[in-house]
Amino acid sequence: MANSSKKIREIGEDLLIKRITKNLPLGKDVVAGAGDDCAVITSNDPQSYVLLKIDCVIEEIHYMKSTPPSAVGYKALSRAISDIAAMGGTPKHAMISLSLRPECNVSYVNSLYHGLSKASSPYNISIVGGETASCGENGTPSVTVSLTGQVRKDRCCFRSKGKSGHILFVTGKLGKSLNGHHLKFTPRIEEAQWLTKKFKLSAMMDLSDGLASDLPRLAKSSNCGYSIEKNQIPRTRGASIQEALCDGEDYELLFAISSKDCKKLEVAWQKKFPSLTLTRIGKLSPKGNTNPDLKGGWKHF
């Protein structure tokens, strides 16, 4: 009974999720349940999986009251698209749940949906419905997105398949996302699909809570440790190494690949994506070996 009185902030998000998902019912069609960027389900197509994702943005946490509603809508859907990218998938159908104050202007909602449509357009995502609810006069508005996707079985990339000795890469640059990047980032769908088509990645995830939080999660899921060179971390102009590690909301890809493929990958990447950096930052190592022991990143509770 002692554990029942603990507060969420005392145990943190990761342990909370571990506890509440420990005995969830899973049917035979579930390939991967809680614990990865998306749930993975078998489909009627023997060559592909269905991906399922749900995500929310909350006022004063993920965006400010003064944030343009079109930017709120764009971010809400793009966050979920980024998770589909992390599995190597293609986003398909979205449903939107809005929790709003009764005095919210109709024009605000129209603009929010304009942002949702802007995010969906490059990927031909169908927005097929949702839910609207009142959060009350003094409640906190939020936007929740449910998104499906599809991925070929041989290209689906999990967090949990990384191997000791595999090299860690990140796309783009990290840090100072609150300068505007967190509202207008481009999900790495094209890059992830190219990677999983051309190379055999052992593990991948998107960086939403910061490298300092997300890299240990990937390593732990893969039953590995890790080592990184902090001075190799690609930083946004003006960002410190600590900000690049901990700011979060970068929405870049972190992945692991065999060392024998690295040179070929780097040459091909430069040719395919000349305006987007790809950086070796370290490697996965045997379980229990972490260097450095990363602290920080976004904490939800």
C-alpha cells in the first residue's frame, strides 16, 4: 500500500508508464504495445504493419496562450507525424480531440484547423473526425491527435533492436527549440523512409524530450549502454552543449546502425540531403556502460 500514496512527480513519467502498462491486455495482432514511438499492429496486408499514435499539446505547457492557433494546430499534428517517421512509416488518418473554453472564439478554432491542414497536406493525411469538449471556464485547453500509419514489415524500425557496437547518429541540429523551431519543425518522414529503404537500422526514435532523456531510453529499450562525445553533438547556432542535450522538442531522428555501413551512409546522405546535417555522436555499448551519465531533458512531471 505504500506505493499507492506516491505522487507521479516522485516516480517520474518512465516509471509511471512502466507500472501502468505492465499488465495491459494485448491480443495476438499486437507486434509492439506501449514503450515505443508508436504501437505496431498486424494488418490484412501480410507485407505491412499498422502504426497507432496518440499525442496531445496543452496550453502553457506545449504552447502559450498567445501562440497563433494555426501554429498550435500545426505542432499538434506534426508531433504525431514525427513519431510515425521514427518507425519508418507513412502517416495515414488522423482524428482530433479539442478541449476548449466556452468563450473561445470560433475563428480561433478555424485557424487551429488551418494549421492541422497545413501539417497534413505534405503527407496526404486524411483528418477523419474527432471530438470537441469543454474544459470549463477555468480549465486548460488542449489538442489531442490520434494518428494511424503504415509501414512495410521489413522497414519498421523499433527502439528495442539496437546492438552493442552500433554507431549512433542524429539528423539536423539540437537545442534552443523554443526560439521558434518547436512550432514550425518539419517531421523527418522523407529522411526516415529513405534511411529504412536504403539501410538496415537497428534502432530509431525521434528526439522530443531531448537527447539527455531520449538516448538513455533507446539504449535501455535495446538492453544496451551507450557512449557519446559531447563535443560532437550538432548544435543550433548559439546553443550550448547543455541546451543541445536538454532543451527537447528538436524532432530530429536518433538512430543506430552497424559500423560497416557508416561510410556508405554518410556519402549517400550528403548526396540525398545536402542541406541537412547527419552527425555521428557515439555508439551503443554493453548494458551498464554509460559515458557520460546523462541527466536532464524534458520531464513531464
